[in-house]
Amino acid sequence: MANVVRAALVQATWTGDTESMVAKHEEHAREAARLGAKIIGFQEVFNSPYFCQVQEPEHYRWAEPVPDGPTVRRMRALARETGMVIVVPVFEVEQSGFYYNTAAVIDSDGSYLGKYRKHHIPQVKGFWEKYYFKPGNLGWPVFDTAVGKVGVYICYDRHFPEGWRELGLKGAQLVYNPSATHRGLSSHLWRLEQPAAAVANEYFVAAINRVGQEEYGDNDFYGTSYFVDPRGQFVGEVASDSKEELVVRDLDLGLVEEVRQQWAFYRDRRPDAYEGLVRP
């Protein structure tokens, strides 16, 4: 039986300050709601620039508590206003010296459901994330939202299949993958990895990338955000590689169960044979 959910994502250019960046995303969310969307997700650390292009202590100023910081509070009010589930990626400070790359998940009534903290933290040119973030320590939660079971996997995480699988084992129907990745580094992987993960784990993936260049480095964020279904097929067109865009697509979540019955990957798993995968 069809279970169609209208879902949205935003790929955005940096405005220059947090207030205008958050306000812009609020307007995108209101437009998505007008178009009938019931869930929306934003890009990695959406309310700030991608400051990890440099290693400077001044950028700790972008961090805030989750869920009690100003951005998540605003997003909770926005969820109540629009009736949408919202995936909110921010730079989180838990306490002095404890910082995480985090996404809060807010239900359609504005209730805070919990957060995901990015597990895999890169430290390469243009992506100096270990300078800022501790590795995530909350596992791979799947949130029971008004639209279904939703998970989150953040940017560099996407290169590691283990977390994708954990989300599937916990029943995820849709996984948001907010990212910040640039043209010269991994654009050839962008249209491969998330569709492959959607197929291997038999759920929908929302792949979100920033777009444009920002003042803290040379990274050219190439957008091309998309939704992909459990068969690895893009749902509608892939977004622009150069312009800000709100993407709204209808996802038939009934396809998740259909594909899991047809391909039976979960039936044929062999966890008894995989113990070597987690040896140091």
C-alpha cells in the first residue's frame, strides 16, 4: 500500500551571518510547507559558514547547545508553525571543551526528538574538522516522527557503510545526509555512494550539499542535492550545481517494505560471519 510523504531539502549559499542564514531557511521551510511538504532537512552546520576550511579558535563562536540553543528553539517554533518534521544540523557545544557536529530532529508538533552526532571526523586539507569536533557518541538513532522512521548520517560519514547499515537495522525508512563537499575532492563519488547505500540498506536517502564558495577557503561546494529511492533511482531531478535550491519530492515509503521483501538483503545477512570487521 502506498504511503506517500512529500519531503523537502535545502541546498543554500552562505549569507554572511547567522541571523540572515536562519531567516532564509525559515522562508524555504514555509515555502516547502505551502507546497505540501511534511518533512525538511538542511545542510551540514546550516546556520554558519563551513568554517572547517581553516583551523582558527574564533570559529568556536558558531557553537551552541542542543536542544536549548537559539537555533534549535527557533526551529521548534518553525515546526509548530508549519507542521513539518525538521532535521537541523548545527555546531553543538555540550560543555566547555566538548564540541560535536550534530543534527537535531524535531517532530511536526515542535517536540524535540533527539540528536545525531557525526561519528567520522575528517582531518584533511579544507576539512579540518578534528580541530573542532569530538567523534559522535550517541550511536545511530532512528527517530519515530510524524512521517515515519527517520535517521541522520552527516557528510564524511557517508564513506563508511557500517552506520548506513545500523540505521537500516533500526528500521529507518528515510535517512538525511547533510553535507559540505567540494567539487575537486569527491564530486565523482557524490552520485554513487548515497544511491549505493540506499540500495544496500533499502531505504530512501536525502543527500544535501552546500552550494557556492565562502570566505574561509577555496572549497567550491557543488550542490547537486537529491532524493534517491531504495532501488537507487533518483526521485525527480538532481538539483543545480551552482544555485541555491529548495527540492520537494514525493516519496512512497511503501516502496521500502516492497524492496525489502523482493531483494531480501536483511534476510540473507550473515552477522555470525562478520566479527572480523570490528577487530582493531
